[in-house]
Amino acid sequence: MNFLEKNGLKIFLFLFLTISYSITAETKKLLILGDSISAGYGIKESENWVSLLETSLKRGSFDIEIINSSVSGDTTIGGLSRIKNDLTRYRPDYVLVELGGNDALRGYPLDKIKLNLNKIIDKCIKAGATPIIMQIRIPPNYGRSYVKAFESIYPEIAKEKNLQLLTFLLQEVALRKDLMQLDGIHPNANAQPIIANQLRKELINVLK
């Protein structure tokens, strides 16, 4: 191998490694901190909207890894107890907070729910991650005043913290029995692509 060939090979390897490193470095991480709706209760992992969303984003040239740190039955206090470890372990660029529904269904004090959500968001910001908050809605049978006050927590936090507020996860499926499981609370497998598509449309603006 002559001098030009050796140096040409070195240049090629340098460019290859540089490009490879740049591609790897650009990979973003999105952590989802949610409850059973995001955890995929009653759904195969491969059919869950989280998996479908990650596949859809990658097909759309978004180099992103989604970490699903959702736990069925979780509350805002549960999410608060887990977020520090998740931030340290995964070092996400974004954190989607989908919590509060179970708090409301158990009639937890509204000020405590908002305080916990704010603490979660503050920890994300401190760790250098961009928090995104999900609007949560509950059935009307919990009383008009409680429902209204609870649901207003999310736009209030989004405004106070200058965060992106995403539409309720079940916005397009909750009132359709054919898209819900028998419990009337959790979406079925047929609903997952609809949820994933809804989230994809809203998240694209954030991820850009």
C-alpha cells in the first residue's frame, strides 16, 4: 500500500467515525412517566401506543428512543418518588408527564396533585430535560366543581411553567365502546394506533 492509499484510508476512517459519532450523538430520548394508559394495561407491549409511536417517529426521520417508565395504578406521588432515579438512569432529553388520573379517581386533594406535578416538572428542568405535560380528564360523575378544578390544573401548570400541553390521551377513543376494554377505562388494541397518531402529530412540533 503506497503513501496515498494509506492516507486515503486514514481520512476515510476519520470521516466514517466522525459521521457515526454525530448520528449517535443526535439520538434523543423521550421518557414517558405515566400510569396504566401509557403502561399498556391489557395490551401486548408491541401493540401499545408507545411502541407504535416510536416506530412511527423513526419512520419519519426522528432519531428518538422512547423509554416507557409507566406503572399501572400510579399516582403523582408515585411518579414523584420515581422521577429522580429515572432522570439519573436514562438521562432523557424530554419527559412526558401523564399522571393525575388515579389521584382524581381516588378523590385526592387538588392542591396536592398540582404540587406533586410541579415538583416532578421542576426535577426534570433541573436535570436538563424538557418536560411536556399531558391534559388529564375524568368522568363527570365526580362532581362538576371537582372535575372542572382538577382538569384546570394542567393548563395552569403549562402556562405557569411555559410548557407544551398535549391533548388528553383518550380524546379520540374514550367515548367509543368499540375502542375501549370492558372496564370502560382502558383503551383496547384497536385504539392504540389512533392514540399513537394523535401523539405523533402533537409531539413533532416539540421534538423539532
